[in-house]
Amino acid sequence: MGTALIVLGAILLAVPLIYESYTSKQGEELMHAMNLLKADAWSQQKNIETNYTKEELQNVYELEIPSIDLKQYVLPKTTEKNLAISLTQIIENQNPETDNISIAGHRGYRGDRHFRNLPDVKKGDEIILTTENERYQYKVTEIKIVEENETDILENKGAEITLLTCTLSGDKRVVVKGK
């Protein structure tokens, strides 16, 4: 019985570590593919080794928050798989010039992946969103904790940005808004 409990415990400890390793590799693959796209490797007919197509990467944004040393890609669709890899757009096909760009990310357990340090952002901090052709700069105007069912924060009230992640307990959401 003791041996069975030890084996079960080892399995329970290994599963999250294996999952973290897998999602880290997927995130690295995304970064590699985006670097190929930025280098215009597809049009130069260079040897392209990636699991992504050029079309899949065309609507990927880059989000940067210098005050917390965050620089990550934002996938255009929120799915469980995408959230495990990177940040994601909550509402697809929004225009940064006219819409509330809403971005979600896991809080993360270790390291600085995803939105782990989002609660450290302060009013007045800069948020930079880079699309394929443009660079948008926002200034943080509001930081708050909301209930998980408060969706009014996603309403489209014009050109702004809304960043969301979980609190450490996971029962509420940290919201950072910028104009």
C-alpha cells in the first residue's frame, strides 16, 4: 500500500510539471515562428521549420508593458490551448483604433510567463500593443479587482485596452485598463 501511495504521489507531482514543460515548448515555438515572420523568411523561401503557418500568425499582436518587463505575443482567439501557450484576445477581430482590445492571460505559477506580474502595474504605466503594421501606446488609467462574472469591463467604449488575469486565489479577476 505504501509503495502505491508513493507512486501515486509521484504521478500527481509529475503531471503539472510535464504540462508546464509542454506549454513552455509551445510558447517557444510561437516565438520562433513570430521571429521567422518578422524576418520575412516566408517570402525569402528560406527553410521554414515551424508548426504555424504564415496565415495563422498574421493577426498575432505583441503586448509590452515595460514597467513589469512583459513582452509577449497575443493570439487572436481565446481557447484553452491558446491560453496555456500565450496571452489571447477575448473578443476576436477588434480594431485597436476604434475598439476595446481585451486580452486575457493566465496568472502563471512560476517565472514571469503570461500575466503573473500584471497586479504590479501602476496607474500611468505604459502599455504598448504592436500589430502587423502599427504600434499603439496606452496609459494605464484603472486597476481593479472584479468578480469573475463582471463582463461589463469588456464593453466596447472606444479605443482602449483591457487586460485580465486571475487573482492568486483564482476566484476574482485583476483588471488593468488603459487609454
